[in-house]
Amino acid sequence: KTGTGRNRKPEQLLSDVPQLFSLCVDYLHVTNIHLFKERWDTNKVDHHTDKYENNKLIVRRGQSFFIQIDFNRPYDPRRDLFRVEYVIGRYPQENKGTYIPVPIVPELQRGKWGAKVIMRENRSVRLSIQSSPECIVGKFRMYVAVWTPYGILRTSRNPETDTYILFNPWCEEDAVYLDGDKEREEYVLNDIGVIFYGDFNDIKSRSWSYGQFEDGILDACLYVMDKAQMDLSGRGNPIKVSRVGSAMVNAKDDEGVLVGSWDNIYAYGVPPSAWTGSVDILLEYQSTKSPVRYGQCWVFAGVFNTFLRCLGIPARVITNYFSAHDNDANLQMDIFLEEDGNVNSKLTKDSVWNYHCWNEAWMTRPDLPVGFGGWQAVDSTPQENSDGMYRCGPASVQAIKHGHICFQFDAPFVFAEVNSDLIYITAKKDGTHVVETVDTTHIGKLIVTKEVGGDGIKDITDTYKFQEGQEEERLALETALMYGAKKPLNIEGILKPRSDVDMNFDVENAVLGRDFKLTITFQNNSPRRYTLLAYLSGNIVFYTGVSKTEFKKETFEVTLEPLSCKLTEGGSSPGDFSLPPCLAWCCHSVITSCQGCTGGSAG
């Protein structure tokens, strides 16, 4: 048969032997790979990953880095062909971005994978590798593939060459690009922060260790996405990553990181106020594969901030004072009162938190109209269900400010947190509802975050809402109404005409274990004489606005002369109530009847 040794001359066969032997010995194969992954190496310094306590190579996408490959002989580009390959996941596919063949190219192009030979010395080749700014974020396996006479030969699996690729706020093509060195230093590289809490009139701060560079934290954050069974192809999209993180930091319905508890009972766990950082929480979650007990809003926000910054997404913790929890998605806080002025807990489902913490993450929003990128509100505290899971955001802060609550995700809920109306409604015994008063300025009184480069407070209220009374503020409310989420007041009941009598009260700063004094002021603005019947209630409440115990209940009568003002003093002693940690107290007073006038209320 032709083409076989049977029909060939012996000398021809002999002449083939040295050639075959030469091919076997002389084909190119890899003997070693150097990733320059020490903290002081240019890869980690240039990519701002030198703070990570991790001995693997960590780079940021869209930015070139260097590797060196040692071969068995000098590389000859005229006859040798090789490439670097990056693989992630169990079933890598090139069209899904989980298998990345990196071609050797004469020049690197921004926005595209490529490898350029920048040095050839003896048997070594040094490459500058450019990654895509849209690359999946995660831990990749690295191989070198060499073309030989026997097919493509790849290096064997070597965990030492594993490479982490993160989001890159320093790369203009990356969706999380943030302009400004000071801002990037604060919102990506700062691993210690301050979280504000307390009351609007008594703001307090607690230090929080984010620890995003600590040993094991990067793997723990990637595990969070694995636990969520997040599709690998979506892990390069900060919108999807932040939304998954919002769901997974709480354990409400997905066995996530933290179990929330607001009932002051913390059996078999750590009280939320005892945590001082995120590291122990994330490491325990990864090692036990079980949710950690317990967290409240600032703990959820602190851990979520670590998750975002660790992966390279600029993030900060936000505190909103007098934060609304809109339970029925009507963009207003409905507080129902009995006819005697007491709060009707069965009808009142909405609540107002003394303060609430969430996060903002910086990213573009190509899924929204132009102008709605930048800071996005994301909240991992489990409050309301969103698309079948307890999560919130990302919601464009700019969209919230202008009332464009039709844009995903969860913008109506965040809008209500910062800009809803507080409505007091009396539930009559005959079944009718009467709107007593509407407070348009109580919710979202102050929204703050930590200042850049310091531990001071930065007021960012104007990023969420226009000043009360401005034309733009009314336009934002009308826009929200146009999108159908806000119900007109007359749906709830009849709004009482304005009363001739105003009421307000002041409470001196209360110290645990001491008496405190309450002063109620009644102002008669008319030339008529009035006799009022008022109701005063004092309650121990969680900072979430949920009442625990009523410690004071008093009804009293006040007579007001025309155009006069009258002060009534009351108070409470330590024996009236006990104030456990994470609880506060509040008072409200209501005019339940006013002889000769229509009455009024204040809370």
C-alpha cells in the first residue's frame, strides 16, 4: 500500500529516524511559570492589591500585568506557537467568558484580552497580559497551551498559578470606574471605617473594621456568590453582583451570612452590638457553612461593605435618620390612632426607625437612561421581599432624588425611606378613617456617611432629596405619584381642616437611671377660648420604631385663653421603665377633643 513503510526503500526509513527523534526532543514545552505575585512586585503594587494577605496573584481587570514563562529551549516565534489560558468554573465555555484563550499579539488593545512578548532572554519569555474590563470577577485557573506535532499540550493543574481577577475602579472602561485618588483610597482601599447611629439630635458613631484585605476574606466573599449559586457569566456585572450580595448577606430565605434579630434575645449567638468588624463573621460563615447569629442594620451594612470593597466595587455605609419602613408600598407612613389617641397596633403596619443603615455602591447603569449611574443604594437588611427574596437595590440615588421610582431595582422602597409623608389617621369606631395631620418633613431628616479621608460626618441628604418646600422637591413627589406608587390622601380618609390650636413638646436629655422632664406647649392662635382633652403616651421602642412596652399613659385637660400659650410639665422616674441595650424610648401626645374647635395632633 502506498504511504506505508511496506513500499518504501530501507534508506528512506532510516533517514526518517533522526527527524522523528529530533521532533520528540525539540518541541517547546513549559518548565516553569513566574507570576510576580509578592506584595512588593509590580503586579500587586500597580493593581492596588498589595494589601491583600494572599500569596496568589491578584489583579484588576482591564489593566495589564506581567508573567514570565520558562521553556525547555529558547522560544522562536517563527516556528513556535503557544498561548495563555484562563479557566473558571466546572464547565468552561468561551462564549460565556469562563474559558479565556489569550492570544499572543504584536500590540495590546484596550478593552480586549491579549498577551504581548516584551522580553525574550535565553529560555524565558516575559509577557504583558491585558484583560478585558468586562471580565468575570473571581478565581481563575491558569494554563499555558503549546502547539506540538502531537497536538496542543497544556501545563498540568497547578494551584500556585491560580489568579484572582477583581473589579477595577482605576480603569476607565470598567463599570465601577471612580474618578479621584482620594475617593478610591476611601471607598475601595480603606479597611477601617465609622458607622453613625443614635438619634437625629444625638448622633453617635462606632468604629468598624471592614478587613477586606485580611487572610481568607477574598475567598469568603467569593464563597458568598458560590453559595448563592450565582451564574458565573453574571459575576462581571456589578449590578448583578451587588444585588446577589444584598440577598446573601442576610439569612432570611437563602441561608446567607447573618441572621437578624430585633427582639433583644440573642441566645446561642453574639449580640449585634458586640460585633466590631466583618472578618470574624465572614470567616465563620465560610468555615461553618451556616448563618452567623446575630445582626442588625449596621452589622449587615458593615459586612456588605466588606464584600463590595473586597471585590473592587467602591462602597460606603449610609445612615438615614427617621427612616421609613413602607410596609404596603404606598409611599406614605400610615400611623393609625384610636379615638382616645393611642396607636392602633393592629392597623399600623408601617414603622419609622430612629435610624437605618444601608450601603451605596458606585457603578454605571447601562440598563437605565443616561444620568442614573454613580451611587446606587443597596440594602442587605431583610425588610421587604423583592422578586422573591429579601434584598434591596441597586437603586439609583439620582433616580430616587427626582422621583423616577419606575427604574429597577426597589426604587419605591428607598424613596419611601427618605421622602415619604408621615400621616396620622384616626380609626373611628364606625369604621371611617379621618386624617388628623400630615408631616411632610419628618422622614429622612438627615442622611450621612463618613467623610473622605477622615472620621467626621458628611451630610449627603441633598443627594437623595431636594430641600423641603423647593419646587424641585414637589416635582419629585409629583413624579413619584405619576408612576402610580403613591396613593392620594383622600383614599385613606377625610383630612381635617387645620386646627386653631398647635401643640408641641420637648424632652430634656434623658440619662438611664434618672428622672427626666417633658414639657408640652399648647398654642391658641384664635380669639376664642378652648378646653382641650389631651392624651400622653410614653413607650419603650426598638430603634426600628417597633414598640415594646408602654411605660406612661396619661389623659389630662387644658384650658386655653384666646391667643395664648400654655406650658404643661410632666416626667417619668427610673421606676417607670427599664431601658435595655438597643432600645430607646419615645413619647407622643394627641389632642383627643377640643371643645369649640376642630382639634389637632403632634407626635
